[in-house]
Amino acid sequence: MNLTHDQLATDLAEHLRGTSNRITWEDMQLGESGSPRPDVYTMEPTYTRLTFEAFECKVSVADFRRDVTAGKWQSYLAFANSVTFAAPTGLITKDMVPPTCGLILRGANGGWRYAKKPVSHQLTELPWKAWVKLLLDGVGRANGTNRATFFNEWVARRKLSDKFGAEVAAMLSDLPQLRRQLAEAQGQYESERKRLQEQLARDREAMQKQRDSERERCSDAVGRLAVAMGLPEDALATELQVRAQQMLALLSKPRFKGSPLLDLADELARVAVQARQLGEFLTSAPQPAEEAETLEDVLR
């Protein structure tokens, strides 16, 4: 994405605000007419020391070399602890910038990274005209707002508030905050998605181990069943199925209904009774013909 000079400066200012608590100004003149005007000027809100940084944005090598040769960046040192050049990735290398200057680069798909940190010097005081300028003009232009756009943004926010409510209007008016919230939500989503994927992988691994264990135990039980059915321990499933069908057919015959052992015992008992009765008949004394039992009666 090719950005203009002003777009690059705005993108850098939003990045600096989004990654720190700095107050930023864009194209802020640090005093009366003719005074230095950094593309992006930042201040860390602290009472212990002066912490100002100046950024010079470049979208062409020729413009960069012209400013370095003229020493324009040196005029910022009276108002800032350090000076950093900002450019798209691939336009400027760190060995091209002055030794004490920094270099921050914007990626093709967005995002900024330092290729070289600036050398910071102690700033003991800020010119009083700069303080007056920040008070008179800088308050209204801090963090990306200037007089030219303030009224238009106020009107737009008023319209949004009338149509959607104050809360929605406030959210839509603070696009950098929305971007940060979106980035945080995306980061949380990716983190949760990764956690769930890792948990799913662990659950699948545990289930596979359990299936393998159950399969091993099942195989052992099937082997014992095969031996009990008169087959080899490693008999195939088809062999087990055929033998089971044979056994079911055999047990379904009439002579196997009920308990075969009990039926055999009953038959032996009946035969024993008949044998005893026959012995008693053969050894007993003769009786009158009309009272004697015949062999057929005994056997009956």
C-alpha cells in the first residue's frame, strides 16, 4: 500500500499512541513562523524529566538525502531528546541515517518496527515559545486533532449521537481505540483457538490410546473364545462366525432342549426301576392264576 507523506505521518502517530501513553502532534510548528515543524512530535506525560521525540517522515530517497545534507533534522534537537526518520520498508537503510538518528520502518501490510534506535540526549529545558505554542495551539491538536478538522469531527459525532446514541458515537469517533480493541479481540480469539486445538489434540491422543488398549484386551478375549470353540487362538473372524453358526444349529435340535444331563439321569433312573421290578417278579413264589401279575404287567 503506497501512502502519501501525510498519510504516513498519521499512520505513525496512531501507532505511537496505540503502543504507549505518548501525546502526539502531527505537523506541529514549535513556535512562531519559521520555527521547526516535525512531521510527528511526541511527549511522554511525566513530571520527572523532559521526554520529547521528533519524527521526520520520508516517502522518497531524494527528499531524505536533501534533508540530511541540509541538516534540517538538527534543528529539532533544541526541542526533542531524539530524532528518528520514518519511512516505508525498503526505502531507507539504517546505514544511511546520521549516526545519532533513529530509523523506524512501516511494513507493506502495516505495522512499524525500529531498524535503529536513536541516541537520546538530555533535554534540560524547552524554549518558552514552544511551551506557548503547545498551550495555545497544541492542546486542540493533540493526538491527531487540529482546528481544521475539529469542527467537522464534532459535527459528525453530533450526528452519530443523534442517530445511534452517545455511546456508539463515541466508539465510532475514536477509530484508533477501536483498532486496538479489534487487535486485542483478535489476539484473544487466536489464543483461545490455539488452546482449544491443543486440547482437542490431547483428547484425541487419549481416546486413541484407550481404543488401542480396548482393542488389545478384546483381541485377548477373542483368542480365548476361539480356543474354547476348538479353533486356533489366532482364528479369523469368518472362522469364528462359521463355528458359532454350527454350534447354534447343534444346540437348536430337540435333544438338546432343556438340560441334556438331567434328561439322561431321568432315563437311567427309569431303567433301574424297571430292572428292579423285573428281578422281584422272577424271584417271587408262584401265586394263583387269577392274582398273579403277568410279565407284561410288570414291564408295563
